[in-house]
Amino acid sequence: MHDPLRPHRHDPNPEPPSPDAEIALDLPDGQTRLIAVEALRAMPRTALDACYIVSTGHGTSGPFRFEGVRLQALIARWWDGPLTSVEVVSGDGFGTRVLAEELADEGPRPILLATDCDGQPLRRADGLVRLIVPSERDDALRQVKWVARIRLVNG
Ligand SMILES: Nc1nc2c(c(=O)[nH]1)N[C@H]1C(S)=C(S)[C@@H](COP(=O)(O)O)O[C@H]1N2
Ligand SMILES: [Mo]
């Protein structure tokens, strides 16, 4: 079975999986919160300059200035209990796992849920809402477009 947390394809899907950018946030206690993109945009914002989308198969694009909300800030707003990892999965079955240690040790370039790029709102076709993992510069497999579900895992 295809595991979205281990994507193996390098053909980026060009099509948004749905028109809607709402995100479902699964909490470790079994509850789910639905987060509209407007609610995400209303949160404190962070910008990251000089981001590149690096693809082994089809080159590099950028630099981009991505702007949005820190993944850590989103988590802190909804969950203050213990956490071991966070699964970020798109509507087209593409995803990555972020470890709690990564979030604790982010430094000046934090992981972002981007809603804007180069001063413009990201369009759905561009990947709204897009995860940006600035430490990953190999193959773009963690630069997840169309984030649909964020699962907080403890244990
Ligand atoms: N949801 C989703 N995110 C994705 C992919 C995808 O197919 N679906 N492809 C990945 C790959 S392999 C690449 S190279 C980049 C391409 O990003 P771009 O469309 O901005 O160039 O997105 C990454 N994120
Ligand atoms: Mo890729």
C-alpha cells in the first residue's frame, strides 16, 4: 500500500486535489479541529527569504520568499500536551513526518505553513497551504503542497 509519509514519486502532481484549502488537525486525544485558511492567515506570521524548491528530476526553482505561520505556532495554539511527531499529509496522498526534536531545534529558519509567496497569496494551484521545510534542500519531498491533514502523534 502507498504510504504518504514515504513518497517515492518525483513527478510532482500538477493538480490541486480539491478546491478547498481547509486543514484538519488531529489531536493526540482523538479530537479533530478544522482550520480554515482565513483562520491560518489571521495568526502571527513569519517570513522566510531565499527558499528553494530543489528537485532531482527537474531542477531547482527559487529563490522564493514564503510567508505564513510556523508549524510550531499552529500546534501550540491547539495542543499543549506531549508530542513525539507530526504527520503532514496532502489531499493527493503526499506527506512528511516532522519529529518533535526538529521543532525544538529549528533555529532561525523554522518550518512554515505557507499561505503567501513573494508577497502574493498562494493560489490553490500553487499548493496553498504549503509546508516549507527550509532544512530540506535535496529533493523537495518535504515541501508538501495542498496540506490537508496535520496529525499530532504522541507515542
Ligand atoms: N502535495 C504534493 N506535494 C508535493 C508533490 C506532490 O506531488 N504533491 N511533489 C513534490 C515534489 S517531488 C516536488 S519536486 C515539488 C515540486 O514543487 P513545485 O510544484 O512548486 O515545483 O513538490 C513536492 N511537493
Ligand atoms: Mo521532485
